[in-house]
Amino acid sequence: MTKDIEDIVRMEDLESEEDTQRGKFLIFSLGEGEYGIEIKYVIEIIRIQEITPIPDTLEYIKGVINLRGKIIPVMDVRHRFKKEERVYDDRTCIVVIEVKEVFIGLIVDRVVEVASIADTDIALPPKINKNTENKYIKGIGKSEEKIKLLLDCAKLLGDDEINMIQELT
């Protein structure tokens, strides 16, 4: 094949992959609430493991882990959302995501499922207050009569966090 044809084939493969991921969300829980992130951001899900604290970082960045030789910072999503802390247990997971070419682990209470939520079942979040956790909410999804708060991964990590993570890794 010529280079142009190879590029077109690769583009079609990427578009096909994006189509299979469209409308799919990894659902996790924090207490009684269920949250979702677009599956396209998820790299892998691992059990909670030893976290090495890093001094002088943001309070919700718990430290770093070594994932097969790669240093990954981890964020406690409960802490980020100013929720009550809880002891990590055997259901606690780290969801490793990639946002803006940065890898970060999200500590969540437990992973629930991968759910398909149609665009027609997603509503915009209400505009309540810019200083609340709603600034991280991209939409409100309805799945099996349950409400899922769909997170905007890009807003979970602001420019300051991205710069700090790039310095750590």
C-alpha cells in the first residue's frame, strides 16, 4: 500500500474505534453516588496499592504509584469533590486515565460497570454554583432508571494540575 492509503486505513480504524466507544462510560461509585467517565479516557483499572506520598502537592493528589515502570500520580476523587474520607478497602480501585497526554490514577470506592448511555438520555447539569463539584460534571445520564453524574475528565485536571503532573513524571 502507498503511504496515503495506509494513512486513510489508519484513520478509518481510529474512527471505527471511536464509534464503538461512543456512548460508553465507566461507572464508579463514591459513597451512594454513581459517576461516569467516557471509556475513551480509561487506560486500565487496578486494585489499590501502595502510594508514595509527594510533599508539597495538592491535598487531593495522594502521591504516585509505579505501574510497570511508569510513575503515575494518583488523585483521590472523594477528596477532590470534598466528600468525607473513607478507609481504602478491597473494593477500592485506581482507574488510570489519559487526559491531554497526561496519565493519572483516580482513586474510587469501587467500579460498578461499563454502561451504554445514549445522547438522548444525557441532560446538561444544572447551573448552581461555579465553586461546587458541579464544575466537573459534563452531563447527567440516566441508565436503568438510575442517575449517573458524567464527569468531564479535562476539567478534573486543570492546567496547574497538568503542569504539576508533568513535573512529577
